[in-house]
Amino acid sequence: MEATLTGWGRTAPTTARLRAPGTAADVADALRDAGGRGVLARGLGRSYGDAAQNAGGTVLDMTALSAIRALDLERGQVTCEAGVSLDRLMRLLLPFGWFVPVTPGTRYVTVGGAIGADIHGKNHHVSGSLSRHVTRFSLLTADGAVREVAPGDELFDATAGGMGLTGVILDATVQLLPVGTSLMSVDTERAADLDDLMDRLTSTDHRYRYSVAWIDLVARGAATGRAVLTRGDHATPDQLSPRQLADPLAFRPRSLPAAPRGIPGGLLRTGTVGVFNELWFRKAPRERRGQLQGIGAFFHPLDGVPDWNRVYGPAGFLQYQFVVPYGQEETLRGIVGQLSRHGCPSFLAVLKRFGEGGSGWLSFPMPGWTLALDLPATVPGLGPLLDRLDEQVLAVGGRVYLAKDSRMRPGTLHGMYPRLGAFRALRQRIDPRGVFTSDLARRLQL
């Protein structure tokens, strides 16, 4: 059937033929019937831009391929089909004392999509991105062959972060993280400005497995870059109360009512977001240690509000995420200042520190500072502003995250990913007819 699809930002809708394969054989059939506009696998649609769209072609909804193939509780490994979500894995694994090694800000992503974007989380400075913990996957390539792919293979490096353009991941094996409880022990503190925040992160991040800072991008003057810093690790049984010890591995995330439809555009303006940010900053404790929080509250607070992306109104929103290397803090300061002076009404802005990058040729993380922010698509002058920021990021050897991009220019991208040439060459070799493609691939000439 035909379907109009967007990313999570709800911008740039395009129409494709949507198919929902239930088996690997169904996926192979879809490849043979792909036609001139090609085919692309799609998971739960949480890429913000056009990475999971294929205008005029075929899009494969992979969520029906959701079998758990094997669970090795001694070694801590799970083998599952590509359509299994991280949410399902958490619900399955936590009662046995295992947790996913990496989770982004939402657990509603599929394993296949997570590998294709080489997702990262609050623990990148310790654990790296997801591909570091994938021990193998099977990939259906354009010639109809199913290939077993392992770390060290060039096809592994092209697929991890390759945005679905090397083939369709059918299943994967992931090494898990042992945990003693389903709660998090969390330290929270306020930072007065961006310099204060970076000093705190640089000097003490090594003490924590997970670390993230919410930044007020509306604040100006001496308060520019003020933040709430939240860090922690999985709580141990000795930190729990007797009541909590009765079921230490329980995982029952709460859900609020869905965001209503028909929210008008323009609701999120600089003034209203400024009030929200002021309240959010003042609400946070100046310093609090060892608070116990649930996994949902710590990792995925927005998952508790179904369809929260509707709050931006019918025009949708963009998420912009970049990384600049360590030693380029002045560039980060400059970008935060420009966003503040422009009056960008962002209430979802987070800063993290990345550790060593992975082997993926188009994988986003690299050692440095990464800032991610949501912006209503209706912000005046947004396109030229982000173009200028792209150039500043590029000039210091940084890059923009493909899984969140919806507007970058191809010439900018080519300078950000030095292994792009190798990626293109491999695609030409294994998919000479360009069977696998997407709106993102066409826009950026991948």
C-alpha cells in the first residue's frame, strides 16, 4: 500500500510503497520487486529527518521481524531479529539481571535501526556506541545473498552507522550489561554557565557510567549555557529499601496521556520556552547525591508522553546534533552564544562528552563535545543559522549526526566524514544498481 511517511520531526513528508515483511524470504521478495526508486528498511520511525523515507520507492516496515532467536544468560548475549525494539529487550532482560549496553534517549528504536544509526547514549565516554557491543549480524544484500557479518569486516564498518544503505539487517547478536537492580543511583547538580558545566564534566565524568547535561539555550549574559547536570550508574541491591528489595529488577515504566492532536504552531516561542527553562532550572536541586530513579525516568523521560513530537505543531521540528573535538571548546562556546542570541526556543538541549569513536565509516561519535537540540521548524532564519553552524563545526574537524539531520548540504557532509569515499566505493561494489536508497541518501549524495 502507499503511505506518506516522515521522520520523528514530522517535516518533509514523502510517499512510498509500504510493505511489512514477516520473514527474510519476504524481504528478499521485496528487493526483487523494488523498481527504479529502490528500497529501504524502516524500524519505528524515530530518526528525526528523512533517513527512513524513500520517495516513490519501497519502504520495508521491519517491525514484524521481532523474534528472539537465542538468549544466553551465562554469557549475557541475546540474538534477535532486526525488528525487536530496545523496549522489548529491556522488559525481557531486566528480570534476568541484564541490560542493553547502549540506549539513546528513547527505547522505541529497533535493533536493526540502532545498528544502522550506530546509536550512542549517556555512557559513550565509557562504553562507546552500540556497534562496539554487536558480535555479529546477518545482512541481506542487493544480490539476494544473506551474509554473516562480524566486527573487523569492512561490511560491518560500512553498515554500522551506514543508515540502511548497505542492505537489510535481518538479525543480530548483542553483548549485554549485567545489572543488580532496575533502578539508577543519580547525582544531580546545577552549573551556573557553560564554562562551569564543562569544568564539572571534564574533572568528574570519569566517576560515572552515565552522564548528560540539560542546557538552557535561551538564557543570555552571565547565565549563557547554564545547565542541570545529571549523572549516575545502576544501583546496587545494598542501596535499595526493604520494599524495593522485594522486587529489585522490576521494570514498569509509567506513561502519561498522549500529546493531543491539533496543537497550534507557534506555541513554542522564545518567551514561553524561556519561562519553562527558568522553572526547570530552578526546580533542579543545587546538589543532590544518590537519588534512586527508575530506568524510564533516567534514560527516557519523553517516552512517558506518547507522541510528544506533536507539541511542535503541524510544521514539526528539527533536531540538530553536532560534535566538535576536544580542544575546540571555543567553537562550542561560540555556537551556544549564537543560539542564545538568535532566540532559538529550544527546551530540549543536551550536552555530553564522547569517548573514542567506533570503526563505522559513517558512525557519528568521535572524541569531543556533542550538543543536541530540538528547534521548531518555524524559527525565523533557522536554515541560514544552521548552515553557518555547520561551517563552524566543519572548520574544526567536527561533524553532524546523520540520524537526526534533515537539511544539511552535501558539500558540507563530505568534509565531515573522511571515510565517505570508502563507503561509496563499497556500496558501488555490492549494490551497483543502487537498490538501497533513501531520501537522505539522495539529498546528501551518499
